[in-house]
Amino acid sequence: MMLRVFFAFGLVVTVAAGLTANSAFAETPVEVLAAIKAEASGTPGFQEFSAARGESFFKTKRNHDLSCSTCHTDNPAAQGKHSETDKIIKPLAPAANEERFTDMKKVAKWFKRNCNDVLDRECTPQEKGDVLAYLLTVRK
């Protein structure tokens, strides 16, 4: 009996410590934007990020007649749907979905995948920063 209690207590402590450690590394969308800016500032022709450019980029159709808004809708605070699979996509705007842009690895993964789908290439740091600057202005 004592062994079970000790094991259960140890498991709870281990899980709690793991959750605390993970939240210590969580990023905010503003921190992610700052990391993208650090990357972008080293590229020739870098301009400060622009929400207006980001909105235009987000809504402009490109290769394959796709844009970011094809799946994420013209209102990134709304639920979207994947154009091919019909899979529901949670809102992209951080104001409507607090999980968005809180993990730099996920941000890099999804920008890479989605930019390749829409542009047939990766987005530049300028494009990523402009889009995130726009998404940070979108309210519920």
C-alpha cells in the first residue's frame, strides 16, 4: 500500500514538474514576432513589419489559385476549413485562439508547409513577420 502511495505521489510530482518546465518555454505571439524580426533584420531590404502588407499577403491568391484565406477564411478570427480535406481549422488569430503562435517550432513548421502550398516556396522572414503583424491586429 505504501509503495502505491509513494509511486502515485511521485508520478504526480513528475507530471507537475514537466508541465511547469514546458510552460517555462512557452512563447507569446509577440515573442515569436520578435524572433522573426531578428531573422528578418539580417536580410537585405528589410522593412519594419506591416500589418497592411500582411493582410494583403494573407488574402491575395497566388499559385494554384490559393491564398492563406482559402483555408483560414478572410476573417482569421473565425474557424476555417482545409480546402482539400475539409478538416476544420481552429481560428488563426491569436485573439481568437490563444494557442496560436506560442511555439516557435510549430510556427516554423506551419509557415514552411503552408507557404510551400500557396507560393511553391518558403515564405521570407519579411512575409512571415508581415502576416503575423496582421494577425496580431485581428480581434474576435
